Amino acid sequence: MGKFDFDVIWTALPYLFKTGMTFTLTLTVLAAVMGLALGTLLAMMRLSRFKILSVPAGIYVNVMRSIPLLLVIFWFYFLVPYIAAWIVGSPTPLRVGAFNSAVITFTMFEAAYFCEIMRAGIQSIARGQVSAGMAIGLSPWQGMRYVVLPQAFRNMIPALLTRVIILFQDTSLVYVLSLTDFLGAASKIGQRDGRLVELYLFVAVVYFVICFTASRLVKLLEKRTRVLR
């Protein structure tokens, strides 16, 4: 321990949290919100009786859940500019940008997982409630919107929040795009000052505290919603 110098952490705190953690939280929130919206749409498509909707949604979800996230990040960042240029007929690859690539990749990836959570939530609602909604004059879409989805979201809140915690951890993979998230900021400071071990230990402690606290809160919320049900 005598060779360690943890003073470097104190001087790096403003950069770590103001730049690194802000980026990590921003990416987490954007990907969670957009991924949840896309995942809900995919869930309704998968539950549709029309195969033209359910089959493509099922293929998308299964493919995304079968591929490592890191590979999806690489594919999107390096291949999509060429594919987009081919589609629009541009002679040069279209610039997407590292941040946009990260947001879109995480949104597409997380949507597959949110879809399965939402699908389970929707299926947990009794068919009788849908029939009751239709009996009072609601269309199938209105029944889904006003009767099924609100209850499904309430039932699935613990699972959705747990997935967001995993998403928060996964955002550290953006280091491969040279983006400055919390881990990336610590890595840059550690390489500059030759104190990688101290910085990585600090990053591990911060991630543990945040994720452990959040998971305990989710447990409490799960118990509370179970009582309310």
C-alpha cells in the first residue's frame, strides 16, 4: 500500500464526476427512455396476431439478445456509415459520430431486453380486463393504452429498473469509441499521472456503491408493489 498514491483521486474528482459521470448518466437515461419506448413497441408487435408484425419483431429480439453488446457497438460504429452511404448513394461514408453511435446502439440493444420484460408484463394482465375494456366501448388499442399498459408498467417496474442498473454498468463499454464516460475519464487521468491502479480501484468502488444502493432500493420497491397488488 506504501507505493499507492490516492491523493490523485482528490484532484481528479471534478473531472471524474463533472465530465465522466455526467456523460455516463446522460447516456444511461437517453438509452433507457428510448429503449423502453422501442421495447414497448416491439412487445406489442410480438404479441400481435399478425405474423407480418410478430415475426420480424421476434427475429430482431432474438438476434440482439444473442450478440455481445461490444460487437453491436463495433458493427454500428464502423459499418453503419458505409451502409448509410450506400443507401443514399453517397461516395463517402456518412459521419454518424461516436456519441450518436453509442446512443443508438444502446437504444437498439436495450430495446430487445425491455421488449421481453414488457411482453411478460402485458401477458400478466388477465384477458378479462381487456374484454371488460372492450365491453365499455374501448377499441383494442385504447384497451391496451388505458387498461393493459399502465398495469403492465406497474408490475414490471422492478424488472425495468434492474435492467437500467445493468445498462448503467454496460455504458462503460463506450471506452472502445474513445468517449469520456466515468471509466474513460478515470483511465485518461490514470494514464496521464501513471496511477491507473488507484483510479480503477476508485471507479470500482463508485460503481459498487451506486449499483448496490440502487439494487437495494429496487428490492424495497418490489416489496412495496407486491403489497399494493
